[in-house]
Amino acid sequence: MAIDYTTDRGRVRLLIPDVDEANLLLADDQIDAFLAMEGSVKLAAAAALDTIASSEALVGKKIRTQDLQTDGPAVAAELRARAAELRRQVDEGVGDDSVGFDVVDFDPWLGYRGYLGYESC
């Protein structure tokens, strides 16, 4: 099944990034749980990144052999930094349609209507 990036679940996957459909890091119900707990796509992605980082730090220790090198703690640090950036964006309202301003009709004569004989301006 293809990832639907028009859904909140798909957007979380895009941000973390968990987009290799053959080898997903998190199950759909895990992402849905992050969305339910956090209430926004970016905060859910940040929580998912923190969870993945914790797992990476536990299982992907720093290993160096003759022809292979892995650095789980460095990967975990990068994931946590990405999570912090997503939280900063939420705090500042970056990319959030719920933050901003509304355009409203303004009638500069409204206060004068019905006063001093100004019925229609």
C-alpha cells in the first residue's frame, strides 16, 4: 500500500522520514498514537523521532571494525536535533495554518450609523 501524503499519518512519515514502504520503521497505529497524543503533525513527528533516537541509541551502539563503522549515538543526536527543530517551528507557528490572522470586513462608518442622522453612508 502506498503512503498517502495528504493524510496526517503520511505527513508524519514524510517528516521523520519513514518513507521506504518495504521497510517502514513505525506501524500505522504507532503513528496514529503519536498524532493522538501530540495533537499536531509536527509534534507527532518530533515524538516519533525521539522514540526512534532512543531505540537507535540502545541498539545501534558505536561500532568500528576493519571495513564497517556505525555510530548509533551520532544518529540519535541528529534525530533529536530534528525533533527539537520541529518543536521550535510549532512554538513559532512556522508552517501552521492555525496561526496568523483573519481578514474581516471593516466598516469605518459603523459607529456613526444611526447617530446624528447618518443612516446611510
